[in-house]
Amino acid sequence: MTFEQPACQKCESTLISHLFCLSCNAFQTVPPEIDYFEVLGFPVCFEINSEDLEERYKSLSLVLHPDFFAAAPEEEKRLSEKASAMLNTAYNSFRGTTSRAGYLLSLFSKGKNLNERTLPDGFLQEMFFLQESLDELLESSDSSALNKMNEDLRTRHKEIESYYAPLFKNFKDLPEDSDILQQLQTHLNAERYLRRLLDRIPATD
């Protein structure tokens, strides 16, 4: 996938986002296959600077929000609501490391048969053990032990997320290597298990 900056369909100025032209304030005709990178105007890449993401989202939100089109014709109101919803969805998907990895994997894996249930060796047995341990800690209300488990699981969660960037970099160099995509899918599966355990641990002040 290559990064192309399209031209406005009305004034032909270079667009930041495929949704709207900041030069002539014109909504664009959005193709049904538009992806989140085109919505936010970023190249197709896993590593996105969080500050750049926040700045891009805020600048586009200011011009696309339906409140600014309250007195506009009905068609512009509809386009504003649609564009704003797409922008919010794209932004929320890119904010989280795992959600961004999952979305990018969905783009790269089209037409490929990945096993969506694989887990690292020994991982499932480990999760069963941790689940039983968590059940016991929740029943005993041992806040100190729960905090320790929470810290350990979060450390493990960050470890899993650390695999995404190098794997996507490897795939960029070897785009025909489906094994890299399968490794990504496996780590995403493991992240979901860890997230379920973390969600069960009560928040502490």
C-alpha cells in the first residue's frame, strides 16, 4: 500500500484527509473502500506519533463536527455526520496500540487464511492457572496480592504489545511472508486473554 495525497474533487488542492478539503471547505465523495489511514491522512504504517494523531484529529474535528453545520443544507448536514463518525471511529482505533495493530493486520491479511485461534506455546495453560489464582484472590479480597497480579499482568501486556512494531516492520520488508502475519495474529489473540484477566481486577484508588 502506497501513501498518496489526493487532490480535492472541487478545487484540486492537496487533501490532508480524504473526507474534506481544508482549502475550499468542500466535502469529498468518499469511496466505500476508504480505510482509516485515508480518513486521518496518514501513510499505512503501524508506528504513528501520538502527538501527530491528536493534532490531526483535533484539526479535522473542528471542521467536520455536525454542530458547525446546524444551519447548512440537509445534504451537508448528512455528510458532516457521516464524516465525523468515520473520523471518530478511525481515531479511536488508532489511539490504542493493540487496536491499531488489529486494524492494520485486517488490511494486510485480506485474502489470506490466518488461524484466528492460535496462541503462543504454553500460553493457554498459563492463563488457566492465572485465572484460577485470580478467582482465589477475588474471593479472599487480598488487595495486596491483587495489586501484584495486576502489575505482573500489565507488564506481560506491554511485552506483547512490544512485538507489534518489529513484526510490522519485518512484514514491510517481506510482504509475501504470511508467517509474519500469523505471528501478529497469535500475539493479538494472547492480548485478548490478558485483557480479560485485567478487566476482572477491581480498580484501586
